[in-house]
Amino acid sequence: MSLRPAAVLVAALAAALACDAGLEPEPVCARGLIGVCGTAHYTGTPPAETEAVFVVAFRTYPQSCADLLALPPNFQPFPPPPLPRPYADSAAYSVPLTAGRYEWVVAVWKKPGTPTFTTNDTSLFRVAGQYPDSSNRAQAGAATVPAGGAVSDIDIVVDFDSLRPVTDFVTCTAAP
């Protein structure tokens, strides 16, 4: 029995419509996201006093504690959404941001306590990882969020065994 060309075309069209894009890759960033997204790769053991881990972005690399603790527009988003738990292997994340260039995209570990947004907060937070520069992974990499869009593959290694004080990155003086 031979199939007519029209019957083959109808069958192929029906099969294609039934797939609902089943073979297309999953989008990395959620539809409609304006911001950055990527994967947080976890290494090490989270400290027992871990309250949360966040990814935040700074329009300009902070030069002082005041810059570090400045709420939007430099530090975004506020409040930051926590990365999903458990902190094992890796997790996809997304951070809503306004369009523009961000010089530091950083994973921040937080221990329990209420931030006051003063230099005293340096005891609550640790740098757990950063989006690296592609040519020098020890340096911070920049991400540019397009108007009305998102940038993907902003991957960060969150190293619980190497949580660094923010004072390793900026100069802070004690609160008066």
C-alpha cells in the first residue's frame, strides 16, 4: 500500500504540531525576564549558620563600604531573591535587573541577623563567588542587560569552603 503525498504531508504536519517544540532546547532565562540568569555551582559544605545565599549585581564595582551597602540603583535587586535550596551540586537562578551594565555580579552568603546597612553588616555577609571575567577568572566579569531582555550563562561557583569577608574586596571603616 502506498501513501499519497498529501497524506504524508498531513501526517508530518500533525506530528510536528503534536511535539509542541519538544526537541527545542529549554530557554535558559525565563520568558519575560529582564536581568541575568545562569547556574550557581556549589562546592564545599554550607556552614551550619547559613541563612541564605543571594546573587546581587552592582552597576559599578564598589570602592568603599558605602558603595557596597548603597541600595538601588547601584546594588540590585532589593531585596534580592535567595538561591534555591538545598545547596547541592548546582541550581539555576535568575535575578531581575534594570537594563544596563553591571561590573560585579556576586554570590553573597548571609548568616542570620538583620542588616542595618551600616559597616556593621560586614559581619553578616561573605562573598561566596562572583561571575568571572572570561580572560582572567580571578577578576570580576561584567554583564550587560539589554533593554527588554536578559543575559544568560552568568554562571557562578559558590564556594562554601572559601567564604571571603567583604573587606577583602572593599575598604570599610567601623561605624561611628
